[in-house]
Amino acid sequence: MKKHNYLLNKIIFLFSIGISSMMYSQNEEIRLWKTIPGSIESSDYKEGSTLDNEGIIKGIDKVSQPTLTLFLADVEKSNGTSVIICPGGGYSHLAINKEGYKVAKWLNSIGVSAIVLKYRLPSDIIMKDKTVGPLQDAQESVRVIRRNAKKWHLDTSKIGIMGFSAGGHLAATLSTHYNDKLYDLKDNLSARPDFSILIYPVISMDDAIVHKGSKDNLLGKNPSKELTEKYSNEKQVDSSTPKTFLVHATDDKVVSIENSINYYLSLKNNLIPTEMHVYESGGHGFGLGVEGTTKEWPKACEKWLAVNGFIKTP
């Protein structure tokens, strides 16, 4: 009996280790850079986090070491499609759980590998030029996926960028500024995403419709007209901008729906395939949706991904 219990306990122990290692490999966090471009060392600048009522991290601020957290999909279920997720937070913090990890798990459920980008938030304390810091991270995240595509069983022609709120601005900025040379490249890999998914995104820096907090944090209090126009992504769309899926609520009081509408019109005028879902209610920051109309956007997005060949048809 003792021998039987010993063997049983050993099997349970080994099984638990196997489960743990599988979970770790699915959610491995890796550093984005060996040497962060344009960085300034500051020992007083410490990353912080906020917890929800259950003790789970819901927000992160003062990011100085950007990372990628891997949620790799089941190879048999996947088409090799991957999506980099940029959580929102007005360029002042990252809603890393609601607009990051939870979204990654949903993408895994439909056969898409997800990579949550913990990008640097604009700061003169740790950046020589805070206006390009987040975009540097977004560009490099695409290149990292292309470098590691074979190892991670990913398709280099099916890499998407997804963003919520200010993370949507970063995703749209990457989609329109992927060719900007912002750091020394060690290879010639493209930073262009193959598609973008923008959920209640900040798009414009135009004062008429801008989310002021995002603009102030990224560009400063009194940016030049040239800088304002550069980061107004509805004005930067051209014929090579990736196809796009947009979601917004009409009653969004934080980021006005005109952001998505104007981007949609620019995409349409440049003959870029695009689909937009506008909901009567939902407000801002609804993540994967709240009860009511916004609850349906993930299903609509799944259908869009299938129609465009990024996932297997349900």
C-alpha cells in the first residue's frame, strides 16, 4: 500500500509539473529589447501595478522595460495567425488584464495566437523622444514575431495588431507609420502588420475630437502643428495601410466615435478593405463587451477573421 501511494503521489507530482510547464510556455513573458533605443536610465522610475478585488493585476504604469507575453494557440486549431494586443489607458497606464490577457484568451479560443505588448508609456524621464517610444515598441514587436515565426508555429503573412482606446491609437500609428525608421535595425524585416483590429480607438490628435489625456501624454501640452498632424492617423492612411476592423459605441463620452468614423472614411477613400461596427450604447472601455449590443463584437470580429482567411471557418 505504501509503495502504491508513493507511486501515485509521484505520478500526480510529475503531472502537476507538466501542467505547470505547459501553462508557463503558453504565457511566457519575454523582453522586447536587448538594448532599448533612445532610453534614459532613471533609478527612481519604477513600474507599478494596481490590483482588483481578487488580487489580480488590472493595471500597470511607469513601464520602462517593455515585454511580450505569449499566448500561443493550439497548433492543430490554428491557421498560424497571430495578433499583438496593445491595451489602452490614455498613454498613462495599461489596462493589462481587461484589454490584454482576457482578450488573449478569447483569441486563443478561436485559434489565434495572441501576444500582449506591455509597451513603454511616453515619459521624458526615460525617453529621449517620448513621441516615438511606444511606436518603437510596436514596430519591434512585429519584427520579433517574424524572427520567431517558425519556432512559434506562426505565419509571417498573418500578423495582426489590435488596440483598445489609446492602445488603438498605437495600433493605428503602427498601421500608418510602420516604415518610419526609428531605431537601428539588425535585419530587414518589415514592421507592417497584415491587418488591424481597433476597439474604441483614439485615432486623431485634432482638438475637435481628440482624447486630450492621450494627446498630452504622447505629444506634450503644446505640440507643433506638424507633430499633431503626424499622429492624427486618419490623415496618414495610404494605399498600403492594412485592412481594418473597427468597433465603437455611439454614446462613448471618453473617445468620440468620430475617431473611428474618420479613420473608416480614410480607409474607404484609399480603397482599403474595412469593416466597422457601431453600437447604440456601450460607452467606453467595454473590453470584450458588456450586456447589450457591444457583447456581440467578438463574434462579428471572428466572422471577419474567417472571411479574410485568418482563421478556419467556424
